[in-house]
Amino acid sequence: MSGPKVVRIVTREEIIAICEGHLRLLDQAVARWEAQAEGLGQMSEQERTATRARQARLRALLTDDQFRELQKAVPIEIEHLRRDQLAREERAVRQATEQRQHQRRMQENAALLLKALSGRTDTAPHVAQALTQLADGAQLANAEQLLAQGFAQLSSSNEAQTLDEQQHALAQRLKEDAPAPDLNTWLAERAQTIRDPRLQQIDRHIAELHLLQGAARALPFVQALARAEAQPQAQQRNLLLDSLVIELADNNRDFQLSRDSLAKLHDLANGVRAHLDAGNEVLLEKVSLCTTATSQTMVGELTSHCEAVLAAHVQAHAALARREAMLQGLAELGYEVREGMTTAWAESGKVVLRKPATPGYGVELGGKAENGRLQVRAVALSHDRDTQRDKDIETIWCNEFGRLQAMLEGHGSELLIERAMGVGETPLKEVLTAEDGDIAAAAQIVPQQVV
């Protein structure tokens, strides 16, 4: 198939640019992973070292021209970091939820003991004061010890002092035969209601909000929960708890969506920043001001803008590299490549190259290099020629095209045939180069007759 062809070219420069884009995304992913893991207290130095070592190995693939391996491995590593980050967040949220539930149990248990000890005259003042603090929600380091002291006060009833010696001996024998009183058992027996499952959901949502968005963002919800639990009317309390569950779930879901869209925007902006020659400082300034509180409409508009800027830059540079690669390859095959041909091709959509070894014939390159697809064909540069040579020229061009493919491949580029016609299947196209056109126009000028 040595007639007109539609070919697709992917240059080494284009492949390298794609790989560099992958590595920029990897750098962003590693930076986010480290920042989040450190913020959660969920990363060791060994894990950091291992991650950076994998990052260095992937970057070395570019130096070693392992382009395909890099394009396969980098997305896998980015996805691994994303999943690992989510797993670390889940562990941290679970731990924080357990701490909140433990504090809630301490508060409820202190209230039970205070109620049981109310009216007692033998309760130590410091124990009663500490239990009151726990019941009011204070977080004390020795909470378990204080509860045990309160239970010990409850167990040592002052009524035993009114017994006579015989009754006391009988009570002692009964006490020895019976199992020793247990604080947890006592608390479980006196729990009057089953724990509300909504409280577990709320505790988890608040723990997640506190860890990922900060204490200030969580405070209004903590206060709303306190108001709901203090509500004496069951119906009103249920309404408040239901509303809080929905509001917290919506808030955390919206935050996750905002965080993901913001990460995508920053990844794109990082790519734009690598090409500041395009003059996108204003766009980058707007992106830098975005946070998870920025409206999704604004983030979406900036994302689309960044995508358009990157696409235009990539297409322009890739098209230039494709034109230059084709012209350089043909120059090495003996075709005449003059200065300005790259620009002329971009402006007019095609260019014709002569070859001194085959006078009267040449090669036409056409098509938009932006999408990688080009048209190449042998052409005749004159109407007045021996058309019997046309098939021979197409056969010669077939051999040269094979050499061109091998040459580009040796330089790290690819030239693939997508569609081709056979020798003699269509008449050889006749074209005039710009130089031929000037000569023809000059020949048509008739000298003015001198009278």
C-alpha cells in the first residue's frame, strides 16, 4: 500500500510530556497522602520512606525511557495512595468514635452513681464532686478510678453499723457465700433504657467532622447534640436527634465531594503552573484562593478553565513536535526542507517537499497535526511529465515510507498507518509548490509594447 495514506504519529516529545504529567500527578498525590497521614497521626517514618522510595523508582522509569511501564505503574500507585489515605482516615475516625462513646458511658455511669448516692451521709465530698464533674461531661484522666470509688462508697452501707454482733456475723457469712459486687454488673442492671442507636451515628459523624474539618467546625454540632439530649420531652428529643443525624451526614458527604473536586482542581492547576509561558497567572491566583468552602459552581468553572488551558497547550506543543518530526525524517531521506515549512504547514494545512533525486515529483504532507492524524502522498509537480513514471514514483515512496517509519521509531516516535490505498489505485495528484506558482505567474506576464 504505497498510495495516499492516513497516518497517526506519536512523537517521543509527546510521550515524554505525557509521562511528566503522570509524575506531576504522583507528586501531588504523595504530598496529599503525607499531609493527611501526618494530620491524623497515622504515619510512621518507615512508611514515609517506603512511599518516597516507590516514587523515586517510578521517576527513574522516565530517565530509563521505560515510558509504557511508567504510564501503567503511576496510576496504580496514585490509586493505592488514595485508598490508603481513606483507610487511615477510617481508622482514625473509628478510634475517635470509640473515645466519644467511652466518654459518654463515663458520663452516664457517673449520673447513675450520683443518683444512687443521693441522700447518703457517708459519701466522701471529693468523690461526689468528681462524679458531678463526670456527669456534667468533664473529661478526667482518672474517670475509671473515680467511678470505682463511688461504687465502693455505695457498697459500704452505713446501715451495717446499726446491726448487733449476731446480725453482723450472719451478714458477713452471707457476703462470703455470695459473689463480690461488680461495678459493671451493677451499672448494667440499673440501665433503664437501651442506648439510642442514633447516638452512635452522631458520635461517628462528629468524630469524622472534628478530625477532617477541625474542632471549630464540629462545635455547633456538639452543642446541638447537648441540647437534644437535655430535652425532657421524648418526642421533641427524637425530632432533634433525627434532624442532627441528617444534617451531619449531609455535611460530611458534601465535604468529601468538595475535597475530591478541590484535589482535582489543584492537580490541573499544577499542570498549568508548569507552563506559565501561556500567561495564566490570574487563573492560578483564583485557584489558590479556593477551599472546601468554595462553591462547587466556582470550582467547576475553574476546573473547566484549567482543562481547556492544558488541552490547548498539549495540542499545540504536540502538533509542533509531530510536524518537526515528519519534516526532519523526510530531510534525512533527501527531501528539501526549508526554513518556515513548519509554520507554513500549520497555517495552510499542508506542505509539499521536493526531492532532487526524483525531479518533477515530491511528497505532500497535510492534515491537522493537533489530533495526530496526517495525510501523506506522493505528488507530481508538473502537468507536463511522463505519466508512465507515476507508478514507479509511488513504489519508491512506499520504500521510503518504510524507512521513515523505522527512522522515527529509532528516535522514540511511532508512525502508524490507519488507512492506505494501493499503487495506481488513484491518479497521482498534481500540485504546484509556492515556488512553482511564482514561476508560472511570472511566465504569464506579457511585456508592454513600446510605441
